Amino acid sequence: MSKTTAKRMTQALGNRRTRAVVLAAGFSASMALGAGSAIAADGGHSDAFAAGTASQIAGSARAQADNQLKDADAKKKAADDRKADEKAERNSERGNGWTSPIDGDYELSATYGKDGGRWASGHSGQDFAVPTGTGVESVNSGTVVKAGGNGAGDGPAYGNAVVVKHDNGQFSQYAHLDSIDVKVGDKVKSGEEIAKSGNTGNSSGPHLHFEIRTSADYGTAIEPVDALKDHGVKL
């Protein structure tokens, strides 16, 4: 073999090895690129899955909270309905619809005729010591004839007040109220909430001042506990 032929064979062999190396490198690069793409694709899928899962959890939490709120509202309504039914039953048992102005816990404090520095003469009603915001109810069905501040016209000592005229000709008065839910001319039922108790006017602490009157105006009050007792209501 001549030196020229041998040299050509060596060069050809070297070229084949170079091509093999290049092909191998290219294949490895393709494999790496493919793997990287797969990882990137998988990473994106994982992120999407995580986001979807978080969204589902948030939606489930909202639904659960909504259901709990609806359940609480339903229980409160059922309790209120049961309380109203019990009150109606008590009124029915009395046979005439008269009831206490406070349906719940209270303490009878200042009594009718009691002397004190907060009124000009003997105390004109019965006080019910209750927290501010306690529901105040009409003791019988009737028509609101006075409602507002300044004792609804009976003087600032009463604070916010309401007077209701009843079918038997008597009037009930509710004073020192925090807020009033009725207006003059409204028809109210026995046990209907007409106001919230408070501490307005000449008052030394939160309570309801309650009177039974023979007219709508100050100065016609009668003993309220006995009057309610005559209607079957024991305080």
C-alpha cells in the first residue's frame, strides 16, 4: 500500500469518527432537550393542577360557610317561631290576649306610688329593669296614639315614649326607650314588639317605665300591676 493510499484511508476513518461523535452529541442534546421540555410541560401541569385544587378547596369552603350561615338562620327562625307560638299559647290560655310588656328576664324595680327624687310626686308606673335594647311589647292589641321623644308629648322626663290605646278604653305607656318601631296611627297586636328599652330621659339606669292610664295623657295613671292582674297577667 502506498503512503498516499494509507493517508487517505486514515483521513476517511477520522472523518467517520468525527461524524459519529457529532451525531452522538446531537442525539444527546435532543434527548436532553426532550427531557427538559417534558419537565417543563409536567411542571406546568402540576401548577395548573395545584391552582385547580386550590380553587376547588376555596369553593368548597365558601359553600360550607354559606350552608352554615343558612343553617344558623334557619335555627334562629325556628327558635323565634317557637317563642312566638309559646307566647301565643300563653295569651290564648288567658283568653283575652293581655301580656307582659317584657317577654323574658326582668326585675321589677321602682313600683307605682313609690317616693323618689326623679319624679315630682309618687312614681306613676312600674319599672322593669332590663338591659338597653331589650324588646318592648304592647300588652294588648290597640292603636298607637303617641310616639316619639319628649315623652311623646308628656315631658322630657320620660325620654322616648309610646302610648297605645286599647279596645277596653285603657291606655298603656312605655317610656325611657332607646328606639321606637311604631308611629301614631299604627295598629299593633298583643305581644307585638313596638320599641327597644333604653335609658333616655330622667333615668338612673336602663329600664322600661310602664304605665296603665285612663287617658292618653300624663296624670291619669293607675296601679299597673293590679291592672294587668285583672287581665290575667301576673308579673
